[in-house]
Amino acid sequence: MKKQLLIMLLSVAVGTAAVAQPKPKSKPSPKVHSTPKTMAPTTTTASIKRADEVKAYSKGDNLLNVGIGIGSPFFGSGYSSSLPVNPSISYEKGITDAISVGGQVSYASSKYKVNYPGSNYTFKENAFYIGARGSYHFNELLQLDPKFDVYGGASLGYVITSVSDNQGFSTSTGSGIGFGVFAGGKYYFLSKTGLFAELGYQSLAVLNVGVTFKL
């Protein structure tokens, strides 16, 4: 009997010790920090469009040339220019990416002096030209730098002339059709301002140079 009681007490002690033994703590799993993804830089459509729009000439442009003419073919031999230069203004509107049309006005004045002994006779002739003009732009065809505009064109209009002398005589005479063909170039040092030159027969000048603007 005593032996059985001793065995029971021993079993209870072993069980109590097993329950009282602390459980091992589980190690926390390391946290995984996700690295945020960086977005690759992209070129926007707007920036591409702005780069494409920087052209010396394109459809819809309003082009204004303010210049002077040199070397008038209108007056005959023996005449000298009354003005050092012949003022000229032209305007063209871009109707396609290669063709522009518009108009032009220009003025020239020349005089003829009789150099006989005892004579003081001077004869003066004025000419005013107004007409239409058109140009073909070679920029896209030649793949030119966006600052340059190279073109060729023609003009057709009317020349109004008048004559006068230092004796009080004055009348209109010699008016008629005026025409021209020319080759020109422009360089834009600013987005809407540049320099231009046109060479060719244009009724009142063989060379026109000046400043060009985009309105």
C-alpha cells in the first residue's frame, strides 16, 4: 500500500514539473521592407509638340517684311536716286507648310539733272508699286535648321508713276503692270524676329533687305 502511494506522489510531482516548465518563445519573423519603385522619366507629348512647332515657317504664319530696296531697274540711264534707298513693305500668310501668299507695296524716286552750262534744270520721277506676291518655302524639302527660311517667289501688280521738274511741271505718266521674280532667305535670331534678304527683279529694286516679323 505504501509502495503504491509513493508511486502516485512521484507521478504527480513529475507532471507538475512538466506543466510548470516555460514554453520557448518564438522569434519574430523579420519584416520585409519593400523598396518603392521609381518611375522612369518620360517625355510628354506636349514637350514633343513644342519642339516640333519651333520652325522658321509653317502653315498659318503671318509674315511681315519691312525693308529697303537697292538698285532700281525701273528708271533709265542718266538718272540718280532721289532717296538713298527705296522703302518696301510686304506681308504673306502661310496657307500650307510650303506656300505663302500676300501683297507688297514699295516706293522709289529718281531724278535727272541737265548739266549744260548756264542750265539748272532737274527732272524728277516717282514710282509707287502695289501688287500681290507668293512664295514657295524649301525648308522641309532641304531639312534646314529651324532658324532659317529659304524661299523663292513671284509678284504681280501695278506701278503708278508721276513726274515733276523744278520749273513747276507735274503730271502722272508711264503707269503700268509691274512684276517680279525673286529668291530670298531669312534668319530668325529671335522666335518672331529676324533678318531677310531678297534678290531678283521686283519692279523697283533688285535687292531688298530688312527686318522680318511673325505677327
